[in-house]
Amino acid sequence: MDQIVIHGGRPLSGRIHISGAKNAALTLMPCALLTDASLTLRNLPRLADIDTFGHLLNQHGVATATEGSHPGEFGRTITFTASRITSTVAPYDIVRKMRASILVLGPLLARTGEATVSLPGGCAIGNRPIDLHLKALEALGAEIDLAAGYVRATAPKGLRGGRYTFPGVSVGATENVVMAAVLARGTSVIDNAAREPEIVDLCHCLVAMGAAIDGIGTERLTITGVDRLHGATYAVMPDRIETGSYACAAAITGGELELVGADAASLTATFAALEEAGLACAPTNDGIKVSRANGLHGVTVSTAPYPGFPTDMQAQFMAMLSVADGASLLTETIFENRYMHVPELARMGADITVRGTSAMVRGVPELVGAPVMATDLRASMSLVLAGLAAKGETVVSRVYHLDRGYERLEEKLSAVGADIERVSDG
């Protein structure tokens, strides 16, 4: 099992290319199941989760073809073709590896009238039930059975347009029902839909394939079903969480980075909090330049559904704020187990007190390198950030979490001055 070794204390300087968004890519890939034509996705990041989802699509009968890429180039272009669905079962052995696998449920059901999907896995950051996915699909006429760890959904006569109001915002459930509704007979209205940029990206891709969707980017989506979708070529949006993570890297090291390809419009709440904490953020011709303006200052941040502050940035902010002047208060409202990185940051000298859903972070003069263990994807990045700023050597174990969400992390950070390498602990 690999480890990442960091010798900290070096301000970062230079350009980092932002990869395609993992969360968007994992939502766009199952769109290939909705048509017998080819869907070509550009700017797909090279990540373990992308490969896993590709394997899942392959076993449903989707053929994949990857275009050649140039050395040093980030991202890749893959064409997915589901001429015929050969299996409507998403097995446990694949689904257990990543929660996004549940997103084949809606497309398979819409295309074939049936789908059997194992209950999903993913990061252990809290209970994330799929009941809203199932209730939304039932509103479109699906019949749902749960047995032996699998969800079986059927619609022998096809899905029909319906109306569903989410009792709470759910990104994944919104994605699933939107993909199902585009092939349903009649019109569907989805209220209290999630508004994340990744959902906007999904809707734009579906429209490019021939779907009829109104209200994109709002809480109400009106979808008029069509008989079939055609193929399309679509570019995955830049990763807003990777963008925010590298902005935190500039802040915690006192450096200056240009984040090439970054989209500031998808990060309003994140950049507002970064600027409040003392980061200067300025648009450039190629992206966004970030640097520490006048020290780091404590802030109060609460996670919330988009357009609020993203839960996927909470851990990285905590690492950054552990060396800020004064105290910060972070409140996690999305997942109940998302403070598992706190004991590891404490091993490096961070002063953090957790009470319920809130964490008080009191800034310390410096962090000290230590062996630490990653517990989930974003927690992994928080430990890397802490290691970049810490005095001495930090060794991060369980870096397979990082490989799920950050494309060629060590290469990108080394190019801007970090002393970081991947080693085998064997």
C-alpha cells in the first residue's frame, strides 16, 4: 500500500491545471445507458472512481474507447456506446467500492424497464440512505423491492411523467430521477431539486443528447420525456472541489498559485470564505490566481447545500484554519461523521475541539510533521495540506482515498514547489 511523504514549509508558487470534476464525471457517465448511440466525454479525470464506474458500465454492456493522450496531459476522452444492455444488475462487488454506482438505477430503469442495484458503498462519512432516490422513482411509476442488500426497480410498461417534491435536498437522488424522467412518457416536475453545478452539467449534457429540460439551475425542474436520446460529445466541467483544495494549499503555505481552468462561478461561497480568511483571489485569462493577502484569519463557516459552502471543502478549510490567527468555528450540517480527520490533524499539533456538529479551531503558530492516516477522500486532502505547511516530515497512509478524487496529486504539487513523493510502504 502506498504512502505520501511530505517535507513541509515551502510556499507554493506556479500554475496548477484543474482537472475535470470527479462528481460531474460520475454523473455524466451513466447517461450512456440512456441511448444506443455513442456518448463521448472529454476532460474525464484519471481517477480510480472513474475506472471503477467504467467497469460497472462495461458489465452492463457498454463498450468504451479511450482516445490517445499526449505525455503530461491531464484528463482523457472516452466514448461510451451502449448499443445493447446486456445486464440490468449492478453487482455488490463493484457497487460496494463507490456510492455513485447507485446512479445507474434511473437510466437502466428508464431504458429497459428494470434494474437491480446493490446498496452502495463509498467513503465512511455518515449515513447516506437512498430512500429519496426510490421515492422519486416511485413518483414516476416505478415499483421498488428491497431484498438481500439489493434494490430491484421495475416499470414493465415504462416510466410515466410524475411530480415529486424532495423533503430535503439530495444531489444523488435529483440526478437519478432526472436521468429517469428524460425517457418517461409525459411531463415530470421535480421540486426542491438540488442545484449543484454538477447537476447543471448533467442537465446540459442530457439536453445535448436531445432531452427537454426546463428550469436548469433552479429548484424546479420540468422534464418532458422523449422517445429516445441521441449521441453527443460533451466536456466535463472543471472540478470545483479540486480548485478549492489547491486554493487552500496556496493559503496554508503562504504561496501564490494560478489555478488554470478554474471556474469561479461554481465556487462563490468557497471563495467568499477564502477571502474572509485572508486569501486574495483574482481572475486571470486562464483561470484564477490565489495568494495569501495579509496573513490568515479565523472565520465562521457552516456547510450547506449549493449555493452554500460545500461539505466537500470542510476538511480542507479546517487544515488551513489550524494555522490561522484567532479561532474559527466550523459547523457540519450535511454528514454526521465528517470530523474523522480531527484526531489526525491533532497529531500534527492542531488545536481542535469538536462538540456535536461544530468544531472550534484555534490557530497555532505551526504544525509539526507526523505519521497520519487518511479516513476518507476529503480528509486525505486535509492531511496533505497540513503536511505542506508542517515543520518536518509528514507520512500519509491509506492514500488510495486520494486516488479516488485528485488526479496526479503529487505531480501537480511537485511542479509548484512542494517536496512530496509517493512511496511504497512495502
